[in-house]
Amino acid sequence: MNRKKHEEQKDGILEPVAPTPSVSEEDGDSSDSTDRELRQIVETGSITVDKRGHYIHCLTVIGQIEGHYVLPAQNKTTKYEHVIPQLVAIEESRDIEGLLIILNTVGGDIEAGLAIAELIAGMKTPTVSLVLGGGHSIGVPLAASSAYSFIAPSATMTVHPVRMTGLVLGVPQTMRWFEMQERIVRFVADNSRISADRFRSLMLATGQLVMDVGTVLDGEAAVKEGLIDSLGSLSDALDKLCDMIEEQSEKKGE
């Protein structure tokens, strides 16, 4: 039986494509569903899965958060104009019961990242985040935006001030960055167990970063500081999300 190759040649580069196996009429629906899921992973990096009878959408936030400016093609990015419609669709969906956000990001556009974080924080759909590898810069409020957060023990988070340009303190552009920094501080304090004062102190700490101010936290330290709720893995995050979905269902049934 011939099967379509999972990779095809395009301009000298091998690109993944969804396989299209030959199936009988009886299992045609199953094949179509599998193909859709594979295309969804390839095109958007996200997929909806069935866990304990609950439909959970997995959203990946990787590389740099791309916002108002398009980054070079060689950069791995998460585009906020793609993520925002997904979040709206998830919140309005009658089928999707929970959202799992997996992060491995170096940060990126501050306003775009904060916009995504605000949307997640305002969702009624149960949400759980899992930091793998790194959740740096604007990745910190993104990780804190979910109703419950996990971090892998080997993952790290970098907390630092908002980057500023210009040498004259007091010009409108500089003051705007100070306001943005305070928005981040307030958001993180409101959506995690860390206080605003403690978060500012981590932002402005010296001695850890060679050419900058700020703090690098490993998984255990991030939990101890209250930025993240718990150490955990993928299975922990999925189990917690299912528990939250079932608790929400019980409250609706009362």
C-alpha cells in the first residue's frame, strides 16, 4: 500500500505535511479527524485532546512573542495576532472545557505579551500553564496569567526591568516605559502569590546578570518566590486541569 510521504521537497527544504493514509469507507471519518489534528499541529502548534473525557486545548507559546513588528524569518516566534483569535474561540467554544498553555519563551514584544496575558487571566474556561525550558521576560506574566501554574524543575525564569532607550530621563517616551513596567508589576502581583514590592526587588537586583540588572530563578526558586504555584510535569498539569474542569462542573450543577 502506497502512503504519502510526511515530508515534501520545497525550494530545497523539507517541510512537514499531514499524512494522508489510504483507509476504507468505514474508518474515513477517523482518518479525516486525524488529518485535521496533524494539520493543526503543523500550522498552529496547537491541538485539542481528550483527557479523562474532557476536551482540552493545548496552546504553545515558544520562541519570541511577535507583536507590532515582524521578526526575521529565521526567528522562532509566537504571533499574537494568531493567539488572540484562538483564545476568543476557546472561550466561546461549547466543546473545549480547559486550556493548557505550554511556555518555552525568551520574551518579546511587551504590549503583545501583556495583551495575551490579560486575555488568559480574564477567561472563565479553566486554565493551567506549564513552563518548560524557560519563561523569561514577558513570559513571566504569561505564566502567571493562568488560574494555576506549573514549572519544570529544570526550567528558568528571568525577571528584569522593561528595556528603555534614550539618555534623558523625563521625556514622554521614557515615562511611558516606566508606566508599562508598573503595569507588568501590578499584573504579576494580582495573578500570583508574590507581592509587588518583592517583584520589583527581583527586577532591580544586581550581581546575577553580567550586563544587566534582574534575577534568574530556577523552578524551585520560582515556586518559593510565589511566581509559580507548583513544580510539575505535563501529567501534573493535565491532571490539575481535569480536576478544575470537574470542580467547575460540580458548581454549575449545584
